[in-house]
Amino acid sequence: MSRRQWRTLLIVLRMVLIVVVGAGCVQIPEGWKFPTATPTPTNDPFAQNVRLGRGVNLGNALEAPYEGAWGLVLREEYFRLIREAGFNSVRIPIRWSAHAAEKAPYTIDPRFFDRVDWAVNQALSQGLLVVINMHHFGELMASPQGQRERFLALWKQIAEHYQGYPPELLFELLNEPSEQLTAAVWNELLRDALRVIRASNPNRNVIVGPVQWNSIHALPSLKLPPEDRHLIVTIHYYEPFQFTHQGAEWVAGARAWLGTTWQGTEAERRAIEADLDLAAAWAKREGRPLYLGEFGAYSTADMDSRARWTNFVAREAEARGMSWAYWEFGAGFGVYDRARGSWHTPLLEALIPSKDH
């Protein structure tokens, strides 16, 4: 239905209700208002990147080997809390490869699709934009050619499954391409994946990032199909790494970094500014919007340093026109304390200052 037809229908409904109410046939509840037509959602990638705004990753849930394996199970209330705190979007990391057949046609478990549907619908029902990605596909990183057909088959299923969803749902091709996914291999594979997605979702915005774990410094190696203008480019940022990952159990030697602080000295600020300037300059040259899909500091760092660093990165990203999604909601980097049922106030304030509420 066009916007003009929608308005005409509303006018007719108003006239009918006026007649019916005037005749005393029905009572309208106090405070009830007539609906108004809403603007058609835009899928312009720059406009939608603005709408992504300030987001948070729902990490350690659906990208675990199975939900709950890493201690976090998604709950309905989390989406409401995220919206009420002032976030605009969520990024949902998903390990599709753990829930799909290893042989053709690589069918995704319908029960897992149901669970992802639930999470997507929870986000949309709260007015949040939602990004779903392909996370922890380690087999693809180790053997791109051996897993190529599986990767494309998974995206064909995902794209067709969600083709009827509104544009507020975005796809992200692959989290942090690395290892054997060199720039040349990845550039070819991402083109193939985009062709698969475009067959069922010609205008949906898709998020794509460079190799080396979505590194800013790998952006020049990212070659996107110039004809596809429904793309948003993602980068991840965890510098200085010895600060953000101190004590991280999965990083060799990280215990030796415990006690590293981030004071916001001029030198510390300039290092971050220089990195983000590189990203912004690349995006301007290429005419692509930028999404800082991950940034955060692990809980073993002191809270004051974490809050200072988080605030600085978020504000500097915003100053350069980037949307962002903090890593992450309620686990090791979490902005929310699930045990206490409350936000870590310094981190939340660093991400969404109270003056902006």
C-alpha cells in the first residue's frame, strides 16, 4: 500500500469512527490516539548506518558451541534493558557452522533457526536495529577452498529465510576473516557470497570487513564490488591490545599485562585518533559508511581505565561518522552485570552519557 493510499484509508477510518461514536455505538478509551502513517524505512546505507548508532554485541551466547556453553543464555528482558538504556541496535554473533550439516546441502537445524528468529524478533519488537553475522567459522579460516561451498550454502539459506524481514535486519558476512583467508582469497569469496545474498535480498544492507580480524590497517586491501551500493564496512578496534586484553585467558602471555592502565594521556589519545583517522580517510575515498562493530576492554583491567578508554573510542568514532557496537553486553567485557541485575554504571555512562538520554 502506498503512503497516499494509507493516508486515504486513515481518513476513511476516522470518518467511520466519528459516525459510529457519534451514534453512541462504541466508546473510545481515554487517551487513545489514531495511528499515523510512518515514513517508509530507508535502506540507504549511510542513513541506516546513522540509525545503527550506538549498539551492543550480545556476545558469548549464540556464537558459543551451543547457547549457554559460555555462561550466557539470551533472555527477553535483555532486549528491553538495552533499548531503555539508550542503545539503538544490537549485533548478534552467531556460530551457524555448529548447527548445520557438514555435507551438502549443509542444512541448518530448523530449531536453531527458530532460536535466531526469536532473538531477531525480540530486537525488532523493541525498535532496535539488528545485525546477524557468521561468527567463529574456524573451519573456513583454516581451509577457505575446502569450506567455500558450505559458506555459500549457509548464506543462501540465511538470506532466503530472512528475505521477508524489514530492512532493520542487516547481514554481516563474516566476523574477523583471518588465517588462510588472505585479502585476495577473501575479496573473491565475499563477491561470491554477495551474489548469493543478492538473489533473494537485492537491497538489504550487508556489512563486510577486511582481513586481519577486521583491522583498520587492512582496509586498503578490501576490494568491494563497486556496483553494490548497499554495503557498510566494519572494523574492530582493541588497541592498545596489552591494555584491552590483559589477563584474557585465550591470549598467550596476557597475564603478564595485568595492571596495564589507560590514563588518556596525549600520546595515548593521539594513537587512537591516528588509527581512526586512517579508517575515516579510507571510507571517504571509497564512499562507504563505517561501522565499528567491536571495541571493548576486558574486565581484568581497572574500571576507571576501561571507562576512560571506552568513552574516548566511542566519542572519537562518532566524531568521524561511525556507528558502533560495544563488545559486549553481559560477559567478560560486559557493560551489564547479570549476577547483580544492573548496569556497570561507569561503562554505561562512557558509552551513553546521561546528558544524551
